[in-house]
Amino acid sequence: MGTSYAHFTVPVFCLLLFSSRLAFSQLDYNFYAYTCPHVENIVSYGLWKAIQKETRIAASLLRLHFHDCIVDGCDASILLDDTKNFNGEKNAGPNRGSARGYEVIDDIKAEVEKACPSTVSCADILTLAATQAVHCAGGSYWPVPLGRRDSTTASQKAANEQIPSPFESLENITAKFVSKGLDLNDVVVLSGAHTIGFAQCFTFRRRLFNFGGSGKPDPTLDSSMLKKLQTVCPNGDMTNTNNKIAPLDSQTINQFDNLYYKNVMSNTGLLESDQVLLQDPNSASMVQYYSMYPSLFSDDFATSMVKLGNVGVLTGEEGEIRKNCHFVN
């Protein structure tokens, strides 16, 4: 017997509250009200099932959404497989071997297609999944304007160039955000996503042993955390240890909260891109602010996520509605 999404209720921590707010830019909060009214419930149920199997998937989907939007807009280009016409984003440096959650989006898309064939874009499904992942991890829920369409191409080169690196300066990271219509505040707020999830050893190893070519650890890294990380990522056989993982927030690994900012304040941020937030007076003051006021971080995170979700969207007759997220129709 098939699942009746019209009557399915996700547990309270993932409860969906459909909004009737006004349209945001070219997107609309009621976009699928008549064509696929239960799409949010279908996405929520698929996400809930995935999180029951692996709590880490919430952070993976949030990252997948960011890596999609920051590269030429929220168009589900990151989901496309390589073809003879283009090398896609999946095998770009920031994604290869680390981007996760494709199969969750595939499963959700299959269920959406059963209910509403050729109606809901992969881009909207990914955006909804990322938003609901935050809610299911204990963060706030916010309504999502919909109506994105899917791209018909992808670019490995663009992904390599546009996705911020954990090794970059705050100036470079901010410049990449600004090029997408975001700003320094969005850099600080969206960095708070690192309150959940993990990072591979190669993304922070040089902080442990040879920071800046000094032959010594990063002096800003807390000494007790340094010892723990050196155990997880020893200075030896990098081939076998580069892909080992450590939590971005070791205190509340799967809980979406504001402890990320407290970690940065105490020099226990995992990545260089976390700790550089303290190098600029403006970003440092925001870090301190969010470390003190969790509810304000929660509100601002929702605002920045809506801004992120509106970057470079395709609407109207642009792009297409893919039937399979891996391939152009």
C-alpha cells in the first residue's frame, strides 16, 4: 500500500507549517498550492526517513544546497552527472568525495514524481530538503518561496572557482559571497551551519602540523583540541587518513544551535575559515553577538537562507523541470 502524504504527519520537530506569505522576488510561497499541494509533506517525510538512518545527512543536505546555490545560482546543477557536453560539479575539488545526499534527493524526487509528474523542480526539492534538515536538527523552521527551475548544464570549472575554500582569507570568502548578492553578515550567519556536520582531515590538517609552512601548529587553535585532532588526523600516511572526519562542533554534533560561535570565540573552530571570522572587527563582533543570543542567530540564519535560496534562480520558461535530477530531459 502506498503512503498517503495528504494525511501523513511528521513528528513534531519536523512539523511543516505551510505559509501564505507574499512572493519573494520571482519566487512564490504558494507556487505549488494547486499543482502539487503536498510537496512539502513529501519532502519532509523523505527527509525524516533519511535522518532515521543517518543523522549526519541533515548537515550533508544543507552543504549540498549551499554548494549548488553559490555556483551560478540555485538550479540543481550540482545534481547533474557528467556528460559528453560538460564536466559537471560533482567531481569539482570542493565536492569530489565529500558532497553527500544525492540518493536522498533521488528518493524524494521519485515520490514527488509519483504524486505530481513533471511539476516540481530538483532545485526546489533540494532547497526544501536543506531548510527542513535544519528544522529536524533542532533549528527553526522558515517558509520557503518556490518556483525554481532546473539548469540544463553544469560546470566543474565554475564550482572550483566559486565555492569558498576552508583555506581562503575572509576577504576572498566575502568577495565570493558579494558576487552572489550576499554580504559579510551572510558570511558570518551562514558559517553558523557548521554547528552540525563533519569535515575531512585534509581540510584542516595543516592547522595541526605545518600551519602556513611554519612547521608548527596554528597558534590560534586551542591546545586541548589540537591534541585531539592530531590523534584523529596523525601526521603520517595522508593517503589513508585524509578522508577521516572530525565534527565541526564537537559539543553538540547533530544539534543545530549557536555553539559554533562559542567555539570560534574559544579558538576551537575546526576550519581556518571558521577562525578567520575573528580577524575582522565587524565579523568578530557578529560572532560574539550570535554566541550570546541564540534566538537572534536562528532568526538571522533563516533570513540569510532565504537570500541564498534566491541566488541566480531560473524561473518562468528558463531551464526545465527535470524528471530525473541526474540528467537533463
